Amino acid sequence: MEFHYQHALLPDDNKVLKDINEASTRLLCKLSHIDIDLLDVSDAGRKYFSDQVRNIRSTLRNFSYILSWSIAYSDVPYDEFVFIDHGGGIGIQSLLAKELGLGTVIYNDMWAPYCKDAQIIAEAVEADQADHYVLGDIDELVDFLKTNSISCNALASYDVIEHIYDIETFLVKLSDLSTGPLRVVMASSANPFNPLIKRHHMEFQKKAEYGGREKKQGCREDYLTKAYIIVRQEIISKHAPSLSDPEVRQLAKATRGLIEPDIKEAVDEYLKTANIPREPDHTTNTTNPYTGNWAERLHDIEHLREILSNEGFKVDILAGYYANSKTNHPLKRFMGIVLNPLIRMLKDKGLFFAPFYTIYARKEGF
């Protein structure tokens, strides 16, 4: 099937795989007729859409993968299934879920322009839209579900978990999304097990922290070009002008990974007690001090597994796969043909070669 990874470990549910593949085929046709330049979307949304449609088969293959693990083995019929597209961006995952026939699809993103763009694109595609568009983080999402007496069956995301500011609180609050069985499927290309990917992301993080970055066409409005450590120094100096330059530099170094309110709180604690915050254990992980958006955070996966396990989830870490269809670049196709069987055979150890990892967590009855 074109929209599933070949030689990969997939759910043993042929009906679900077949249905998702057919839904992806239909959605591909609908998306191919969209001229994004004619739509009133943000520059960031236009670039996001263009990037995803440029590699649309790969995009749909990624979403098919996480959608299949989200709904396979469930006793809930499609038309009664409640699915959350977390960090939905321009909404293609939501469109695929509706094309499949899921009863209630909830799009969720923290950035208002994307939330608006996703609705505009859905209308232009002339496909079934998400049933609800929820702007905000996990707290707003939980409040929306409780207010509307909705219990979620599955939450899924791709390349979102590596950006969440307070990942511990987020994982703990996932249980509040459902009054019954819940499945959580979160995939990320910030794979800390793959040494090549890890090195690439650490270089990216060091550039964001110390060198700054160029703002290119189509970047989000909140994209920060100035080096993060310089921004933290400015925040600290403005908040506590009495601090000496060496103190400011020391505090800026120690508050890597904190958002502005938490930086100020750490400074206030230092002024009272002279205690310097402990630096993050990871040597390069860093976050935008204004938004809390982590720069491709390389997670301690066992730490995340432990948090979810303590919340009653059964957790597996699945290795991701390479696309190897005829439409892919010859090198990528070769990697898929050679590496996918190896990744599947090695199971957990296959994460060393995998392009992404997936946290597959289920609670009560799955």
C-alpha cells in the first residue's frame, strides 16, 4: 500500500491500514487542486503548506503511520471515534482523519495564525473539516473537552513533542483528556538514538543559543533571530539592573531552557538567596525565552516513559522508517529498502538507524 511504510512494523489490522491508504489516496487528489497563493493565509502557513504538499506522499505516509497506531485495535467504530490532532499546524492530519470517516476530529494548535489557516485550507480543499478548532495548550484543550462533555479516544502528533515547553506537566495532564480508554501517539524526528540526527540537532541548537539565526521568507512571526543567550541576558539586565555583568552572564547561562517568567523568577530567587539555578543536564537543548518553544529538543525518552507509566499508561517506543516508494529520491528509496527491514528486525535497537521515534502509549482497555 502506497501510503504505508514498506517492510515496517505496522499494526496488525489490515482493515485499518487499507482504509487509511484509501483515505490518503482521496485526500492526495483533493490537495493537488489547491493553489495556496490564492488563499488568504499567513506567510508561515503558505510556506508550511507548500513544504508539505511538495512532498505530499511522504507527508501523508507520516500521518498515515501515526493515525494507524491511533485507531488500530480499538473497539470504537469510526463514526464514534474522537481524535485530537495535537499541534495540527495547517491541518492535513485533521483532513486525513475526517477523510477516513472519524466521527469527531479536534484540531488543536497554540499558534493563532495556523489555527485560522487550517480552517481556510480545509474549506478550499472541499473536504470534511475538523469538527472543532481549539486554540491553546493542554489546559485550553482539557477545558474545551470538559465544557463540551467530550471524551477523547486518541491524541496524535508528528514533530510536536520536541517543542513543548513543560513536557512533564503536559504528559501528566493527558489523562484528563478522557474518561475512558485513551491512546497517545507522538512521533518526532528529533531522534536522540540516531547519532547522525542527534549531531545535526545539537549543531542547530548551538547556533540558536550562541549564534542566532537568519529569518527567512515564510518564518513564523515569533521566530527569534537573536542568540537565545543574548536575549536571556537582556531579560535579566532589564529585570534586575543592579546585577553586575558577570552575574548577568552567569544567570543567563544557568537559565538556558527557561521562558521569560521563569527566568525572572530565577533571578528573584538569586537576589534573595544568591542561589544559582542548575543548568539543564543536556549540553545543548535550549528554548526560545519569549515563547518557550524548544529548539528541536532531544528528549530523555526513558524519563518520558517513566512519567507516562506513573500515570497508568503502557508505553512502547517505536522506531520510525524511511519512505521507499518509487516517487522518492533514489538515495532515500535505497535507505528504505535496506534499512527498514533492519530497523524492524532490531526492534528497540533499530532506533539507532531510525529517522524518527514514536511514543505509543495506551491506557485502560487498549
